[in-house]
Amino acid sequence: MKYVIANWKSNPRSLQDAQSLLSGYPKKTPLGVVICPPALFGFLVSKYHYVLGAQDVSIADRVITGDITASQLASFGVQYVIIGHSERRAMGETSSQVNQKLHNCLNCNITPIVCVGEQVRDTQGQYVLELRQQLQESFAGLTRQQLEQVIIAYEPVWAIGASAIRQCTPEEFQESLLLIQRELISVTGNMPIGAISVIYGGSVTNENVKQYITAGAEGVLLGRASLDPVVFADIVAQVYENNN
Ligand code: PGA
């Protein structure tokens, strides 16, 4: 299955703007198209019959001000949750917390979209160690069957958002894809490489989406591109071009 995950972050700025953004989206989208709005706008996404995702989840099923638990999300019809986005990791979220959130979601039958990615793509290969450590800690204790229910989003921090240094090349994505697959097989034990779903995120547009899909991405995680209905519709069309 191919995925197009729209991460709205803290956009749009009002309920009215959220409504007009959704009105511009394609009327019917494949099941792998998931909209992750700010939590308050979730009802609107459901009203428009899109698959609903969340941008985060609480670490444990306990009562904490400001938190939303996995069981609450599940009861609201949320099917996917983004975990460990670099913007949350930058605010102090650790891979071990990501791991707890991941197990929480799986226990509630929600598909976790776990973000991993290095800060800098250095020439000495430090980024490989950084990525491997993130993977080992974030996916600790996961069985092969559980890993099959997870989506991994490779999001190199240096290629994300308005402050991106440059775009990630398809070759760089492919190298990280292999690294992720190999590392996760070593965490969970032997499993077919094809059973591990890796998508790409970071400055994806309707002009570069095809190259990541061709390079082996099972889909894309969109930030800014999800806020422009025309660009978004074009990306969805390109990802599902061959009905896959
Ligand atoms: P971007 O954001 O597409 O705007 O680079 C991606 C993300 O932060 O997940």
C-alpha cells in the first residue's frame, strides 16, 4: 500500500481556514491518504470522510494535562499517529519515549508512523551511527509481526521545512532506506525486507515526489505541500498513478 501523509502541524490558523483547505482537497482519496490535523480539527477531517491521523500521542495511558492518550485517539476513529517527529525530538523527546508511544499505539490498534532522521549528513558517516541509534532505541522490544504494522518515515532534519539546507537526493534516500531496513531486521530478527514500510518526508513537492517513489519509498510525509490543495492533489495523483 502507498501512503500520502499530510502533517498540517499547527496549520491552518482557524477553523474556517481548515474548512476551506479541506474543501479544496480531492473529493475521494485512496485509503493510504491520511490527514493529520491539529487535534481540535480532527472532527472536521472525519466529517469530510478522510482517513484521520494524529500528530502525537501521550507516552502512557495516564492523566496528564494537555495529553491525548492512544485509547482516546482510537475511540475517536484515529487510525494513524505520527511519533517522534524531529520538531518534537528537538523539544526533548527521546527515542525511548518514542518507543513507549509506539507500543501504546500498537496496543490500541493504531498504526504508528515513526519518524527517524539525522541532523546533518556529514562526510565522515557520523549520521549512520545517529540513525542506527535512533532505530535501535525507538524500535526496542518490537516483534517482527508488530514491525509489519508500523510505517517508518525517513525524514532527514536538514531537508525538512522552510529552513532546509537542500533537498535529499533519491540516492541518499535509497542509502538510508537500506540502512533502516537492515537495522530493523537486526532488531526484530529475520523478516522479508519488503515487509518493512519506509516512506520519505522533507521538502516533498509535486515536482520531486516521483523520484522518491521510484527510489523505493512506500509513500511520502508532507508538511508544507499539504497546505496547498492543488499541489496536494497532484502529489496524490502521482503517488497512485499506477493504482498501487
Ligand atoms: P516539509 O515538512 O514537507 O514542509 O519539509 C515535512 C515534515 O516536517 O514532516
